[in-house]
Amino acid sequence: MMNDTHAARRMGYRRVKPVSRIHVVAGRPGDLAIRSTANVTTAVLRRLKPRSPKDLDTMNSQDLAAQLELYDQLRAQGRHEDAARVGEGLLWHLDQAHREVELQKLIADLTDGTFTHGPSLWLTIGDIFYSRNLTDRARAAYLHGLQPPSAPPPIHVRLLHGIANTYYVEGDYLRAQDYYEASLAISRDAMIRDGEAESLLQLSDTYRILGDFDRALSAGQDSLNINLQEGRKSGVSRSVQSLCNLASYLDATGRRSDAEALLDSCSHSLRTHVDKSVLDMIRNTAMQLAFTSVS
């Protein structure tokens, strides 16, 4: 059975530990290489489009140095909006390159009050702190992101989810539940299916820890169904793991028949699923139940 602390470190959404981040990231390495000390052109800045981290190549040291120089130039010229866009993209690259000193300096620089930030920057900073187990600082960043102007629903969902995660790993499950439920409500209103699945998954674990096994079962099954419908392979695996954990808890509290029915339901839902490792989770949990019954 997965330890709850380890289950809390699973991160697309920053799960506990969520998961996919939303980043406004600079273009591919070399896109913004500096050729002179002249002002950066509008055409170059147009290349700063939101991109998914998985579509990006990791910058080499020369590319990072060029981008950092560009950031400093833009800030010196008073072009704070452009500097913030470059800086936000750099956060992800510095994080991936493990350039900790420069990363922390840039975070401090971006948050010194000079810039007016959108919520996506606070989400990125929160994720960076969260990945380092700095839950207080992560939560503060996520809460900053919730300040007006309102975040777009996909970012709003992730900010709420991030706050919930910080409470979860600290063991404050009631507060975590409140924020996961808020994240779930917005996900449903805005039809953000991945947000709905992730919120339900974490709520299932939270309800289980709080001893509300019936709500844990309902949320876990709903999460599994959404992940199957949306073809989210990683989500399916994590939903099944969570439900197997729940089955073990049900068995340990004298609800053997409910535990067996849950595993049967999972097997039925996965009858067309081809991932052997996921099916093995169910089989192994069923074998553990049978072993404890004999012993």
C-alpha cells in the first residue's frame, strides 16, 4: 500500500506532489540570443509565446547567459512588462538546469514590487517552491496568484490545487479538502476535465485519510472514469493505485466485501485497458486481501 506521504509527492498538475504546470516560457534555445546592446525588437519579443515545457529543449549555459542578459537589459530600459515575460520563461529553464543561485535571485528580483504580475507567474514560482518542499513559500505564491485580476479558469484551478497540496503534505487535511473542493467546483463549471480528475483523485485520498470511506470511493471512481474517458494513462494508473489503497483500508476496517466489490469494479472498468502494470496493482491488492483472510 502506498504511504500517504509518498502519495502526496506525485506532480502535469502538481499533485501531492501535483502536477503539469502552466508556464509562459521563452522560445527555443537561441531564439533570443543577443547580437548587440541595442533594444530588443518587437519581432523578437513576439517569439515569447506560451509553450508547454515538454515542447522545449533545455537551454545550454550560453543560451541561459544570453537570456539573463536580455532580462537585465529590458529591466534597465524600464521595459518591465517585456522583462517580466522573459524572466518568467527563464524560471523554468533555470529550474531544469539546476541553476539554484540564479533561480532564487531571479525569483527575488521578479517579486520585489517593480513588476505587476499575472497569476501564471505566481503559479510557476509556487510550483518551484513546492518542488523544494518549501510549502509555506509555495502557498504564499499561490495565494498571490489568486489576487485580482482574476486568473483564467485553468490557472485558477491549478492555484487552488497547489494551495490544497501544501496543506495536504503538512497534514492539514480539512483545509486541503476545502481547496480541493473549490478546485473541483471551478473545474466542473469551466469543463476542465483534467482539473476535475485531479481534484477528485486528491479528494478521494483526503476523504480516505479523514475516514470518510464512502465519499472516498465515490470520488475515486469518478476520477478513474474521467481519466479513462480522456485517455489519461498516468491519471488512470494513479486513480487505480488510490482505489487499491482504499480497498486495503476498507478491508482493515472490517469491510472485506466492500473492498472486494471495489476491486471487481476496477477490473470491470479496465476490461479494455492494456497497461499490465495497472492490472497488476488490482491483482496484487486482491492477493493481499486473500492472504490476510487466510492468516
